[in-house]
Amino acid sequence: MKVSKLLLGLLLGCAAWVANAQIVIKFSHVVAVDTPKGKAAEYFAKKAAELTKGKVKVEVYANSSLYKDKEEIEALQIGAVQMLAPSLSKFGPLGVKEFEAFDLPFLFDSTADLHKITQGPVGAGLMARLEPKGIKGLAFWDNGFKSFTANTPLKTPADFKGKKFRIQSSKVLEEQMRSVGGIPQVMAFSEVYQALQTGVVDGTENTISNIYTQKTHEVQKYLSLTNHGYIGYAVIVQKKFWDGLPADIRSQLEQAMKEATVYGNDIAQDENDQALVGVRKSGRTTVYELTTEERLALKQAMAPVHARMADRVGKDTLQAIAKGLAE
């Protein structure tokens, strides 16, 4: 009887310890803390602590301090990290190529159009495709629309010919650059500054906030405001970890993510606007705004990419996006 009581006490003690143990979520990402994604991640960590009353601690690792972008998803799948916010093109190598539709040039005319897709049935359907890979999609976070940089002016499609451009790993982006005669170079985000500085690549594409916070403008003479493509992120979590959380904790984290998503997306455009001011003030880069005719010419030069990549990203995906935009 004494042994049974002792054993029962130990079991109850262990159960109480487990119940009171703090859940730690490692949230890794590759950009700076002062970017829209960086700020949204910090906001999520704050809200998670508040809503769970300290039961959950989110540790945010920015600037590839935990994993480089090439390593992140593998780390998530094996449970070395619980949460990520990779760019959408990262899912192509996993076999979920439909996300690469977001890499198509000139797909969206405005943020409002974009949100019809990311915050609607199409976005939810795309997230569901990650689950067989052991990944749960929680939200889409905006960074903004991309522009090109180089050490020579980029005003016409001919200006891209023969130049090496750093891109994220995406077959769609490779085709985008080839459509105007550029040479795509896949490279980790953390390696871009040095590659531009040393001439390994001639130019890159990114949002203005990323260009500014990563100091790309310090090693590039020209910035062409093309707004040709979108950079966004899918906030993801290891599905096994997520499903194993207590239901109340999971609900509280979902609310924290919802609030962080609104916060992050609301500041994304403002951050890009402020970053552009910073780039101009630096005097290191000449900012060029394309005329309506110049932007149309670039759009027309890249238009064939949509047709050529239809089989890769899925004709049904493109049709769903077109339908969602029309509604």
C-alpha cells in the first residue's frame, strides 16, 4: 500500500509538472528583426505569451541565426525547430509546386487583389497541400512587391540581357529572368550582400524593405521600381507538434497568429515606403521610376512565363487564382 501511494504520488507529481511546464516554440526566419516579417514574428511571440498566460514561450531566431534558408524546412520536418515563415517558393522543392504561382511576374495589380487569394479559399487550399509533408500552414504574411537592382540602369527588357541576377530557388523565377535575357543565380538570402559586393552576381530582385535592411542598396548603383512580383511568406509549424498541443493552447496560438498577421500585413506597405525614403536619402543608389510605357513593355516581355509555367504550378491553380481575382 505504501509503495502504491508513493508511486501514485510520483505519477501525480509528474503529471502536475507536465501540466505546468512551459511550451517552447523555436521560430526561425532568415530576415532582419526590423523587417515586416521580423516585426510580425516578434509580435506573435508577445501575443502568444499574453494569451497563454506564459504557458508558451516563442523564441524568435532572426537573420538565419539558427538555420540558413536552405536548411530550415528540413529542420522543421525533423522537429529541430517548430515554426518557420519561409518564402512561398520554398515549397516547390518539396513537391508542392502550386505555391510557385506566386512567383509569376505581374500576377497581382494591388495588395487588395493579393489578399483575395491569400486570405480566401485559394490560400486555404494551398495550405492544405502541405499537410502530407508533415507541415501545417497557419497564415500568409506579406512582405510586398519586388523591384530590381543592378549596377547599370534597368529601364527596358534589353537592359537585363546577359546580367546575372540572384533569385530564390524557383523554376518560375528562373524562367522570369530568362524571359528578358537575364541569367538566374539561385543563392541563399544571407549570401546576397557579399555576392553583390564581389560581383558574383550583377543584380537582384527584392522588396524595398529587404533591400534597405539588408543594405543591398549600398552595393548596387541602381534601383528600378518595377513592382513586378510578390514576396510573401507562409507561416508554418510542424504538424505533429501542432496537433499534439492541448486544444486550448492551440486555440490561443491561432488567435495570436491571427493578430500578428493583421499587424504584419498592415505595416508591410508602410515599411516599404519608409525604406524607399531611406534608400533615397543614403545617396548610394539612384532610384528610377519606370514610365507607364516602360513597365508595360517589361510586363509584356515576361507575359509568356505564365503560359510556360502553367503545367508546373498547375493550370487548375491558375484558374482558381483568376476566378478569385474576378470575384
